[in-house]
Amino acid sequence: MPRTRRRFTGEFKTEAVRLLEESGRPLQAVAEELGVHPNQLRMWRNEHLAAGSAEALARQKAEAAELARLRRENKRLEQENEILKRAAAFFAREAVPS
């Protein structure tokens, strides 16, 4: 009789990895408690870690892009401020009768 392949929901996998991390027990013991093969639980843990690092990398890239945009905007505003200072000084000299 052929064995049917069991399917696990994403929620089950996430909870299994959380249980593994929070319990502090060996992977073998947690896998046995959940009724899954230790290699399966190991794979879920590795996928969870990889997803976390991918999210961190995406967040880091977004922050770097935002920082670059803010630096460009700051440079533009500093230039505009310098132009306005020079214009104010010019018109102040023009307004004073000699």
C-alpha cells in the first residue's frame, strides 16, 4: 500500500519552528512530539531563517534608498537656501540709499 504524502499548512510549520526555538529542546525531541521527521523540521527552520534574512535585506535596501533620497533632497534644499541668502543680501544692498 503506497503511503500518501502529508501536507502541512504554513501556520503549522511556523508554529513548529516557534516551538523549536522557544522550547530549547533538541530538534529530535520536538520533531517526535509533533510527529514529523527531524529532517523536515530542520528544513522548515532553515526556510524560516532564510526568509527572515531576506526580509532584513529588503528592509535594509529600502532604508538605504530612503537615506539616499533624503540626502539628495537635503543638498537641494541647502542650495536653495544659499540662493535665497544671496538674493536677500543683494536686495538689501539695493534698498539702502547711498
